[in-house]
Amino acid sequence: MRIREARVDDVEKIAGIHVASWQSTYKGIISETYLSNLTIESRVKNWLWTFNNLNDFEKVFVAETEEGNIVGFSNGGRSRYHEYKHDGELYAIYLLKNYQRLGIGRMLFRSVVESLKENGCTSMMLWVLENNPAVSFYKSLGGRSIGRKTITIGGDRLVELAIGWDSL
Ligand SMILES: CC(C)(COP(=O)(O)OP(=O)(O)OC[C@H]1O[C@@H](n2cnc3c(N)ncnc32)[C@H](O)[C@@H]1OP(=O)(O)O)[C@@H](O)C(=O)NCCC(=O)NCCS
């Protein structure tokens, strides 16, 4: 497994992982209707927009097998939440279900952290749904709860936690 910076021609693969991982991760958390209506085509559009509008030091990384199959991605950059003192943000990290709990998430996480540090960031935050087992992943990597808010997805009110690392 290797982690490399993503290229714009990876968007189809990234979008496919995004949809599959949302559907497996958020089953029972986000409404079935919302999840079944997610499409790779609309995610491709979102990811193309992301690649064309990367902020100052935003990076996208992919995890790729020796055979060249992309199985996960991470994305981070400057924090978008100025109410928190943390200057970097992990925007997204998703792996296909069959590749979870093998240490790949930790590698994708570290790639974002290293890139933030290279760009002068000293801290980092992210948002995660309270019921997502990924909360334990972030806590095992030293994150701590720094805030919470209620959001609406597919008509359901859900609680998101802000997790922060005061020092990278
Ligand atoms: C969250 C995610 C990126 C973590 O990556 P991963 O490769 O599965 O995690 P790792 O194998 O690197 O785990 C590192 C440590 O985190 C902790 N951890 C990871 N997943 C966990 C889980 N589901 N429950 C409890 N602890 C967990 C463990 O301490 C683990 O170490 P261990 O396996 O030696 O016990 C991955 O599971 C994933 O893509 N999940 C679905 C999508 C998602 O929820 N993304 C986050 C959205 S905010």
C-alpha cells in the first residue's frame, strides 16, 4: 500500500469510494433514502470542483494498492471554522469497507498532518458525526472533543462533534 498525492484523473475512483464508504458507514445513522440517492456522477462533479478550487495548501491523498487500485482518500487544508483556534482541518477521510482497520487510515491521516505542518500549521480540527465509530479512531490518534453542533442531513437532525489537536 502506498499513499500518494491525488491527481485530477483520480476523481472517478475517489467519487466511487466516497459513495460506497458513505453508504456503508452511515447506514442506520443517515436516512436510507438520502444514502441510496447518492450518485458517483454528482460526487465526480464535487471532486472536480474541489480540484479546481484547492485552497492555499489544500491537498488530497489516495491510498493505492500495489496493483494500482485506489482504496481510500484523505483531504485537508486550512481550517474553515474561525471560531476555533485550530489552523488546519482534516476535511475528509474515507476507505472502502474491506480496507478498514488495517492501518491505512492512520497513514492517510498522517499524510494530511505532515502536509499541514509543512505549510506552517500547528494544530488541526475536524467534524465527525457523533455516532460514527471513527470518533474512536480520532481519539486513538490524540484528538479530543472541542465542540458540537446539530446539522440536518436528508431531513434528520444529527449531532456532529468537533475534534481537535492543539499541537501537531
Ligand atoms: C475512520 C477510518 C478512516 C479509520 O481508518 P482505518 O484504516 O480503519 O483505521 P486504522 O486501522 O488506521 O486504525 C488506527 C486505530 O484507530 C482506532 N480505530 C480505528 N477504527 C476504529 C473503530 N471503528 N472503532 C474503534 N477504534 C477504531 C484503533 O485504535 C486503531 O488501532 P488498532 O486497529 O491497532 O486497534 C476508516 O475506518 C473509514 O474509512 N471509516 C469509514 C469512513 C469514515 O467514517 N470516515 C470518517 C468520517 S468523519
